[in-house]
Amino acid sequence: MIVVALLDWRSSKHFDSSGDKPCVICTKPTPLRSDRGKPVHKVCAEEWIDAHTPKENKA
């Protein structure tokens, strides 16, 4: 089974109306912000989490 991170960014705190800034992952402009206030696309953040989450060993 493949588990994929899905972030819930419906809260307005994830949108910065002051303007776009470069995504910290792909460098393309985005008005979205992470929980820590970093400019990042939701998809980029989800892919980063998937790539950096330890996987279970299949023995």
C-alpha cells in the first residue's frame, strides 16, 4: 500500500495576500505559506514529506 501525505491548507493562514514569493522547493512563485510561514506550494510540501518520511522495512 502506498501512503501519500495530504495536507489540509483550507485555513486562510496558508495564504499570504501580500504577494507571491519563490517556493522554497521549486522556486516558482506562490502565495501559499507553510505552517512555519515559508513560501511553498501545497503539492511541493506533500511531495517533500513523502520523500523525507522514513519508510518501514519490508522483512
